[in-house]
Amino acid sequence: MTESLIPFNLGIHPINWVGEDVLEHGDFYTYEQVMEEISTLGFKGTEVSRKFPKDPVELKKALDKYGLQLTTQWKSVYFSDPARHESELKAYREHAEFLSKFGCKVISTAEIGGSMLNQDPTRGQDETEVRQLDEDGWKYMVEGLNKAGEIANEYGMSLVYHHHAGTVVEKPEEIQRLMEMSDPNLVSLLYDTGHGYYGGNDPVELLEKYYDRVQYIHLKDIRQKVLDSARAEKYTIKQCISKGMFTVPGDGCLDFESVFEILKKHDYNGWALIEGEQDPLKCNPYEYAKKSKDYIESLFKKVAK
């Protein structure tokens, strides 16, 4: 079995080691440890971690040392409020300029207005429901995303919208509305298996329906029992993560074989990054990443027949 059976670039997100929503997860890791383990596992692509050097020169030096390509970095936006557009677009341009220094092709982007994530300053720290956008909110959000997409294009990149658990774009009808309202030349899709399933989507149907808009992928699995508890008890996003709702492909309930059949059929050749987002003291990131990589390779061996 060789990695060449996988038609796309398989990378891994440092969130498997260092949490971004649950900050105590993996806070003891240094960026050197994370990069070394990613490199030792044979991955070439990764995203930015909060532990990575902030200075672009230092970050480039570290990535080069471990033979890693930076693929993107999440960018929160608050376009649903038109009063924020000017400052948000200025910040977006700065982010695009930063990523362009590393040869990134996409900018992972998500609206955080109304979200359950701890990033909307108008909401509390333990929200259990999304505050939905009204008609004007949707209009302003899409206007902002189209403008941000223009900025991304100026720097030779694409805006890939990350449908995300606990935000205003997570459910099937919300993803459809975004895809219909936004300019396909300016707004593409970051397809995420785990967040898609959490939002009530069938990940296979979601990929089939919007494949033409997909330019970047997160491969994340779900533990069904934890998701069921999250629904019944109205967990916050932080609780979902703390209790282990997300895991790496091959360790949960999702049908990755069908997902990979679609990617093979379309000859997808962009980046797909493994994400687990769980407590590294309970689920060793290196071991889980290795098992997941082996699982993905074994599925492609099966799919290739």
C-alpha cells in the first residue's frame, strides 16, 4: 500500500494536539513538539495553531525546518453587522496578506455573529443556542463575504466558507441559502464531515450536492453517543469538545468510504486535513493520527479496486 493511492494532499490540523476552543486541551505542548510529530507521521500540510510563532519570518523558519506547508488559517468575520464591515474587511486584507507569504491557496472563513462560539462579543460565554440572522443579517453577511472573496482573489487565494457547529451556517437549509446567495466566483466551501453531520447534514449528500464549490476539506469523525447527549442536554460547543464528541476519521460513526469514493470520482486534488479536536491526555494525538492515516489509506486501497 502506498500513499499515492490517495488522490489529494492529506494533511493534519494541529488542533489534534492543541485545542482552539477548549484552551486547556494540550496547552502543555510546544509548537516544536507539534510540528515534529506531524512531520514524523509523514504529513506535509498543516494549519496555524495558537502555539505557532506569530511572526511570519519565525513561522516560515519553523515550517521549513519540519518540511511543512501551511495550508490556511481560520478567519472569523462579523459581516452580519454592516457597521463592522469596514474594520472586518481591513482585518481580512491583513489576514490574506499574511497567508499569502506562505503560498496558501485558501482562507478558511466563518461568520461568528450570533454564534455559540466564544467569539461573538455580544453573547455570553456559555451559549447553548445559535441566535439566527434575520433577512438583513443574511444580506449583510453575504455582501461582506463577497467583498472578502474579492480580497482573497487579489492575493491569489479563494475564500472557503467553513460551515461550523454552533454558527449561523451549519444546517442543510443554511448552507444551501449561503451557496445560493453568494457569488460562486468569490465564495467557495470548506467541506467538513464532522461539522456537517453535527449540523444535521448527511456528509455524503452534502459533498455530492456542493462538490463544485468545494476547495478545501476537513476530515473529522463524530461519536454518536456524545452527539446524542449533546442534543438532549443542550451542550455548549466547549462541552461537546470536552466530552469527546469529535474524533479522527475511523474512530466514529461517519461513512468515509462513500466520501472518498466521491473525491476519487471527481479527482479531488486539493488539501484535506484530519481533525480530531479532543483531549490529548485521553486520546494521544500521535497515536490517533497514525491510526486515522492508516485507516484512510486502507479505505483508498479498497476504493481504488
